[in-house]
Amino acid sequence: MKILEINNCKKQFGDLEVLKDISLSVEQGQVISIIGPSGSGKSTLLRCATLLETMDGGDLIYLGQYAAKDDGNGTAVYASDQELKQIRMNFGLVFQNFNLFPHYSVLKNIMEAPVLVQKRDKAEVKAEAMELLRKMGLEDKADAYPYQLSGGQQQRVSIARALAMKPNILFFDEPTSALDPELTGEILKVIRDLAAEKMTMVIVTHEMAFARDVSDHIIFMDGGVIVEQGDPQQIINDPKEERTKAFLSRF
Amino acid sequence: MTFATMLEQMSTGMLRTVGIFVLTLIFSMPLGMLVAFARMSKNRIIKNIARIYISVLRGTPLMLQLLVVYFAPFYIWGANIGGYRFAAVIIGFALNYAAYFAEIYRGGIESIPKGQYEAAAVLGYTKSQTFMRIVLPQVAKNIMPAVTNEVITLVKDTSLAFTLAYQEVFTIGKQIAAAQTSFMPFVIAGVFYYIANAVVAFVMEIFEKKMNYYR
Ligand SMILES: Nc1ncnc2c1ncn2[C@@H]1O[C@H](COP(=O)(O)OP(=O)(O)O)[C@@H](O)[C@H]1O
Ligand SMILES: [Mg+2]
């Protein structure tokens, strides 16, 4: 089953063409990593996919439902606010800087959206939130505030917050880039565990060995285009394109 | 005149001063929020009106503004302004303080990182849920010190109501001082303002402590 399909996504900021005709499709249970130099448009692609930015042109489709549809002349026409609200429930996004709500306890950070937005039963959500915290090794931090946690713990809470919404697909935008090197491992392990549970994920990362081991498919982006994509072993160990080789030689 | 009589005569003024203080806050704090939203509006006309409003009210003396608010209805429409004195005081103060609060709110709202809005948007919060639950509580904490400053200034500024001969504590004190050739009313007024501010500072500290459960 196709969870996400992006066709011919175009995005421009002023005169700067950031995404030039990007297409991508994600099957249920698939893990896709996106690699590429800084400024190549990786975050913009995730932001378009998560409706934080509007694409100029192209299709954005979740489970067959169009969030945006190209009108044939290269202009993306978005669905109604009501439909977008519903489509939003398909995905979660984990940010580089966590973006936890600092005035909420860990538990409230995780619980509020399922209760408030999805109108789910509070007791049930709480039980699930505690279970997620246990999975993240944070069961004793439920009542802590974000400022009392390490970066790695905060990022685990933000992953739990996204998972509590039961998304069909989870996006990660450089989830370890804001962390001290000794803390990246704990986040990568959480993502590995999610991959083992067949969570559908799209991960922007600079951790090449991790991307190779965890993904089913790797996309290398540069200058707003997909330069090369394919099997993780092949892309990381034996890239075909010069730009991919040049990029990977830095690691 | 005995000290007790002076105190008694001035106590009505003290109540009126407290009245100006409380009513000004009740009207100016929400009005300031409206002005702040207008100032941050994407509509250029609304934004510029708010910008001019703030600039004029912060750039001219409050005393002058009080006079304008009080006498304008008479000079413009020939209206009878006999019973309008107290209302004019409150309107003048509220309009003036709204401009200051607006800038404090705006600073507070603009200091909230974009990521907070984005996290809320991806989780499906509506715009108003995001503002009420995520943004506003953090703004309230951030602006507390600036609001405290403003509120303390207001306690002292209430004395400017004398401009419209409104009988608050300072106006009465001056009259008694002149009639009795006594310095005592000024001492009483000074002690009153000082105590009022101590109370304000105490209350604001409680608020600040309440919001100190996170950083
Ligand atoms: N909101 C924006 N306004 C203008 N330019 C932007 C904006 N967001 C990103 N860009 C530009 O788009 C390009 C791609 O950015 P980004 O998607 O963040 O790249 P990456 O995540 O691969 O580092 C960069 O040149 C960046 O400066
Ligand atoms: Mg990025």
C-alpha cells in the first residue's frame, strides 16, 4: 500500500528554485533516508510533505487522498482546510531542535494533541503515553519538564509525542544533528527499533552508516534535484554519480 | 487640622487612585492585545494605523493626552463635558497604557520560536488552539518583568489625573497642603504610593514565581 506519493514537486523562495521536480513514493513499512549537502532542499521537501510549506507545483498524496494536485499547468492546488486537517493525521514530524512545548510536562507534551485534536479518551491516551515513555526508557520522566532533560531525552519525548498521534508515516529532519555526539546513539537506536516494528519512515540524516543499515532505499539530493537513489548498500558503498561520490567522500 | 483628619480626607482620594489604577489595567491590558494584533497584522493599513497609534501615544505626554481626551468633545462637538471627568481620566489612561502594553505583548509574541508554531501545526492544533495553549502561556511568562515595570509606573502615573482636577490622593493632598501650609499631606501621599507599589511588587512576584515551574 502506498502511504505517500509526491509527484513533480516544485518549490521556489523568491528567485531561488529550492525543489526542482522531485518525485518520491513511500510504501507501507518502508524506511527511506534522504541524504545530501546542506542547502540541497531536504528540509524544504519534508516541510512540503508535512504541509508546513506549500508547494508551487506538483501532487502530494497520502493514502490516495490528494492534499495537493497539480492543475496540469504546474500549479499545485491544495485541498480544503477541512480535508487538510484530516490528511494531517496521516503523518508526524520529528524536528532537529525537538520543539517540545517548554511549559508542558513530558506527559502533557505527549497527551495533549491526541486528546485535544483527535478527541480520544484521556485515560486511554494516558496509558498509551506511559507505554511510549517506557519504550523510550523515560517512564520516570513523565512529570519532568523539557528543560530538565538532556537533548537526547528531549528528542525521545518528541518522537513519543509524534507516535502518540498514531501516524501512518513519520518524518525525521536530522533528528540527531542538534545532539552531542555521545547522545546520537540513543536516538538512532529508537529509530532502528521503530524500523524493526515496520514503522513507515522518511529520514533526513547525515549519519551515513545508520542510513545504510536502517533504510530500504536511499535518496541523494543536491541542488533541489534527486541526483541518485536506490539500494542503500549501493548508494553508500558504490555510488554511480560523481556528485554522490564527492558528497560521500566527506564522511 | 489633625493628622487623623488629613488622613481621613485623603483616604477618599486613595480609593479613587486605586480605582484609576484598577480600571486602567482592566481596559488597557486587553486593548493592548488588540493593538498588538493590529500592529502584527498582514494588512498594511491596519498595521500602519496601529503603528501610528503606538508612536503617538508613546511619543506625547500622558498629561497632554488626558487634556485632549477630556476637552476634545467640547471643542469638536460643543458637547457638555460636566459629568465626563472620571470617564476621561480612565479613557486617557487606558488608551495610553494600551500602547505600552501592545509593544510589550508584541515583543513577547515575536520572541516565541517559529518551531513552536510548526510543532503545533503538524500535531493538528488550530491557529487559536496554538495561540491560547502554546503561545500565550509562554508569552505571559516572558513579558512578566516588563509588565511589572509598567504596572509600577502606572501606580505613580495615576497622580497625573490632577491635570483634569480629578480628586485623587495627590490632588487632595496638594489642596490640603496649600490650605494648611503643611508638608504632611505630601508625606502621606508619598507613603501611600510607596506602600501601593510594595503591594504591586509583592503580587507580581507571586505571579512570576507561579510561572517559574519551567524555563
Ligand atoms: N523560508 C525560506 N525562505 C527563503 N529561503 C529558504 C527558506 N527555507 C529554505 N530556504 C533556502 O532553501 C535552500 C534549501 O534549504 P533547506 O531545505 O533547508 O536545505 P537542507 O535541509 O537540505 O539543508 C537553502 O538555500 C535555504 O537558504
Ligand atoms: Mg535541513
